[in-house]
Amino acid sequence: MAERSHASGQSEGGGGGGTASHTPSNSRAETAAHLRQLLETEGDAIHAHTSVSNLQRHEVFDETDDLEALRSEARAIKEDAIDRLPALIETVREAVEANGGTVYVAEDAADANAYVADVVDDRAATSTAAESASGRPSVVKSKSMTTEELDLNDALESEGIEVTETDLGEWVLQVADDTPSHIVGPAMHLTREEIAELFTEQFDPDEEFETAEELTRFARDHLGERIREADVGITGANFVVAESGTITLVTNEGNARKCAVTPDTHVAIAGVEKLIPSIRDLEPFVDLIAKSATGQEISQYVTMLSPPTESPTLTFDEPDEPIGANTDAETNGSTDREFHLVLLDNGRTEMRADDQLRETLYCIRCGACSNSCANFQAVGGHGFGGETYSGGIATGWEAGVHGQDSAAEFNDLCTGCTRCVDACPVKIDIPWINTVVRDRVNRDAEPEAYDFLVDGLTPDEESGGLDLGKRFFGNIGTVAKLGSATAPVSNWLGETAPVRSLLERTLGIDQRRELPSFERQPLVDWFDARGGEQESKRRAAAGRRAAHDEPTDALDREVVLYPDVYTNYVDTDRGKAAVRTLEALGVPVSVPDLPESGRAPLSQGMVTTADAQASKVYAALAEDLDAGRDVVVIEPSDLAAFQREYERFLPERSFERLRDNSYEICEFIFGLLENGANPAALSTAGGGGERIGTENGDDGQPIAYHSHCQQRTLDLEAPTVAVLERCGYAPRTSTVECCGMAGSFGYKREYYEVSMDVGDRLASELEPASTDLVVASGTSCGDQLETLLDRTVPHPVEVIAPDRGW
């Protein structure tokens, strides 16, 4: 179990989950060792819990008819609230004070902790509650990541105040002296057996705990007594309604409401971002938070309080006495209620003013980004987390409230797969926040002595100090062009032990990972040697005649096939297959030598370089777009750049033109077939261009299909499935969302084991012998699966393309 220690201002949970911009080889080794330990000790439990939550979220999202409207409404409310934050703080102050409570805006953690300690001391001096077992002032708490951010427990304990967590998971961690591994399920890294062993050791029961029911019953009784004795109850707040001072607590255990109303004094601690304008604004959040966090229609307990409550607290010494019958100050039934709302800034005002980090403040702390993330599922928050926060959104929070150094420790575990984008109930672009922070970490790095060797020699736009490994992968297009030009010598050198050792020491490329093999003739050169556009037009015309179909306006298309780095220099076969397929369906193709998309530098946090690449790509395609040509892309990550990230870089009209006229290859083929193109022109499972099976794949040849993460985010898995079905296959899609390779991620020494762990889960799903063929739509996906399955894994377009004679 992780040891709880904040002496250095950093918890064990943030102590090495990733790498900062500068990563000397010993740090890579240390990071790899730390992540390997988490894989072995916590990985299975984390994966089991997050997978269930993820599956349940998918199911309940699918059953929610107005999901997108709810998400859009929630985001709009948060945008408005953050815009009006200073005014809302004053509004809630007036409302709470009118109710008889107090509002305190704390500048930072020390300020908040000192205020809460004073409240507890003052209340304990006049408390009528029974003394705690230790004789010290006592506090009971419900789960709150904001108080974790403050390190409140340690601060109160240092003042002689006894603190008891009442959320079951948080209490387990308190007993174990451990730290949370998830913002919703803090103890999900522990198994029931481990918790039972812990409780048996700590509490020495008459009989050892065995079942979850026994553990829960013991915890309920033990914590119930602490709640009854407490001087002060402390809660967080999922939402704070400014107009009425209403605190909303959303839980599945009910302990939060007990902490709020049982002691005579209630302290609610919330970040200022938790404010929303009105009661009416609560509805979408209460609906979404349970669906997003645990896949429930609604949480077990939704408590709305506008404290201080008028109801007296229970008289525990006289349980049969009606509530409110005895309000003598000498009894536990005093109506002398206190309420303190502590609103925490701690960097949030600066985040609000930061155009790139501002979106972080829309977060409702549901944990869906963690559950949806394959890397988080492997190592949990003790690897994928900082001083307080974990998971995808943690980068923004850690950079904002603890500083970039904390975020840098784990930021590279985000691969930008974008699966969290669909999971987030308020549509936060979490990958972009992570990219921005990565860029800032890169730029804050101290220049290295060897920078002069690369400055001016690399085509990127980055300043000195950038880690050599990041610079290498960010300029992979240049590397691939050089490797292709010098093949086969470059391929031979890449397999020699001295070169692999050098690459690992200098660039952090793990020696266990097989390197790609470069083609001597790039796809662009092959296309030119074949006859270029004129030959393609001739073949497309022949394709139409051979198919004996009458062209429609919908089929009167011309395509620019985007030659991504991998297709152009490594896997040219999939590019050739795409060309043949489009021509067979009657569509002429051009394959110009176009600039890199910027996806590679973007993955390394090289935002300025990616911005420059986006402008170059658009300039190179503008004439084709003016002529009404379609841009067809084979690699999903490049399409995602065109359709998502370029919005950050291009003028609005330019972005929209490229977005609206760019397509994934199988999506485009599906559109042709839907508009009258003849599928007989394609190769099929039966061979010879004859379809077998039905359109829904019945009785077709089994084929396993894994779609790229960003392809799923763009909602483009279905067209590929439909095309495969049209060609006589019975596709079985993977339920594992990520292959684990994630571009450069799987090559890096510190992340190799994580990559393989994630990949193993996918491979085990695709291994059944009954599956004759496995296809994957992404570069990384195919490479990873070929390694894990020890078999060829082509792109889907390769299995439907006409034979090479076409």
C-alpha cells in the first residue's frame, strides 16, 4: 500500500507516474520500475473496477435519449458560471449569511486549513457532543477531493484535532495510511481480501472478516459511533447553488448527509468552481454525474441542504424522544446550529484567466475520464496522478493548483487517444489540456549542453531544452524520409545491438520494441511511377465500365489521398490498396507529396510546430478543396487532426472546409456503395468479387476488427463494419478500446510494460482460433497486434481491395 506522506508537498500517488520534459535514463528506469510495480500490485483491481464502471456508463449513456442535449446544457451552465464567478461568490455569500451561516473565501490551502481548525477549536470549547475516545476535539468527514488537495486531515491532526473519514473507501485508506487512487473510488486499487486483512490486523475482531457484508457492517457501526460523538462534520459539495446557498451532496453511502446534520456544526469545503447560479441549473448535473461516474441512472443519495438547517440534531441519549421535543442546551438536541461554507481559490482564479486551462474548471469530478482511459485502467491513480488528482483531467488540476512540476510527473501517460472526450459529461477537451501542459513543460525545461547539435538541424519550431526523445518522435516524418531514402541500410542498422542500445540511452526507445521497416520507394513515388493522375483517371473510367453501372452525381468524385508518414514510408501496401479500391469503384485519385499533418509533434507537446504544420497542410490542399475534391485519409489520427485539432490552429472557415471535405478511407468507400457504386468491384471473403453472406454479416467469413481510438471518437467504426459486411465478412469488433501502442508511447522505455499490459487485454480478446483474419485501422494498432499475435494484421482496405493486377 502506498505510504501517505506530504512532508515534501507531494504524495506517493504523484511520485513518478510519468516523466517531465527532461528524462535522464536513470529516471526512465525508475519510472518504468514504479509503473511495473503498480501493474503487478494494483493493476488487476483497478482494471476490474474501472472496466465495470466504463461498461455501465456506456450502457446508461446509450439508453439516454437526450444525452447530447444534457451534456451541452451542462457545459453551457458551467461556462456561464465561470464567466460570472466573482458575482456568484458575492451572491452565495449573501444567501448563506441570510440563512444564518458564514462564507469564507480561502486564498490557498494554508488559509483554508487555518480557518477550519479555528472553527473546530471554537466549537469544541462549547460542544455538547460526547467526548471523543481520545479526549481531543473531533471531526468526521465525508469524501472530498478538495480536502485532499488541502491535505486537511494532516493539518487538523497537527493541531490536536481527531479526524475520521466516514466514506468507506476513504476510511479504508485512512486506516491503511494510503492515498486515493481514483477520485470517485479512492480505494479501488485494494481487493476485498486485502481490506479484510487490514481490518483484522488493525481492529483484532473476535472472528476474522471474510465477506463484503461483514466489512461493511463493521464499518457502519464503527463510523456511526464516531459521527454521533463528533464536534464538527465536514463535507465537500458536488454543487453549490449561489442564489439560495444550497449545498448538493451526491453519494451512494449516505454518510455525507449524516456528517452534515448530526454534529451541531457543519463545514462545507468546495472549490469556487463548484458554484452554479440557480436551483434550476442543478437538474442536468444530478442526472449526468451518476451516469458518468458509476453508470447509475441516479445516485443512491442526492442531498440538498440550505444550512444551517432549522431542524435540531438528534438526541442520541434519548432515542425515543420526538425530534425537537427537548432543545435544552445541556442535551444533544441543541438547535444552536453553525454552518461555514469555505470556498477555495488555491490557483483557480489564475486558471480562470488562463484560456487553455480554464476548461478544467468545468469538471464535475465524476472520474469518467479515468475509467475510459486504458493506461489509467492499467496503473491507476498512483501512477496516473499527481499530488492530489488522478486520471485524464488531473493534468489541468495539478498544473493549476500544484504547479506544472506535479503535472509533468504523469502527463506523458496521456496518449491523446480522445476516448475521454466522449466520456466527459461536460465535453471538456481533456487531451488538448494535456497537450498544452506538455508544451509548457517542454518550454520551461533548462537547455541541455547538446542543444546546439540539433538546433537548426531539425525542421521543428521548438526552442532549446526539448527532450531528445520528444524531438525525435515529433520529427518522425523527417526520420522516416531519411530512413526510406537510405533503405535497406537504415533497416539493417536499426536491428543491430549497438544502434538499439544507443537509441535506448539517448532517445529512450526500448530495445524490446521492434522498429518499423522503411520502404525504399515511398507511396508518392510509386503513384508517380505508375502514371500519376492521368493513369488513375483511365483506371477509374475502366472501373466504371467494368461494373456496368450508370454514374450518378454522388459518384462523380475526385479524391486526394493523404499520404501520412506511415503509409508513405512504411506500410505502402495499404496506400496502394486504397488507390486500387477507389479506382475500381470509379473514383480517380491523386497522391501528392503533402506536408505532415502535425499529429506527431502534437503528441509530444510541440504545439508551435503542429500549428505551423496545420497551416502548411491547408495551404497545400486549398486548391483541391476549391476544385471540390475530397480528401481521403487512411490513418485515423491524421483525420482526427484535420477534424478536431486544426480548429485550434486554422481560421474558422478554413478549418470547416477541411473538416467537411475530409473522410476516412472506409467511411468514403461506404458512402460510394450507399450511393450506387457496385460492390462487385471489390474483393470479398468468397474471392472473385462475388459477395457472400448478407448485409448484416450473417453466415459470412469471421473477421476480427479493431478500430483506432480516435476513429471511435469520430464515430467511424460503423462504416468499416458495414463495408466488411458488404464484402461477405462477419465482423467481430473489439470491446477493448485501446491497443496500448498509441503512436510513440509504446516505444518509450518507461512505458513499454504499460503498453504491453494494455495490448495483452486486446490480444486475448482477438486470439480465438475460430477467427481466420484480424484487421486494424490504425498504424499503432496493427503494429501492436502483429507483435502480440505473431501474425499479419492488415488494414481493412487491404482485404477488400481488388487484386494487384487491377
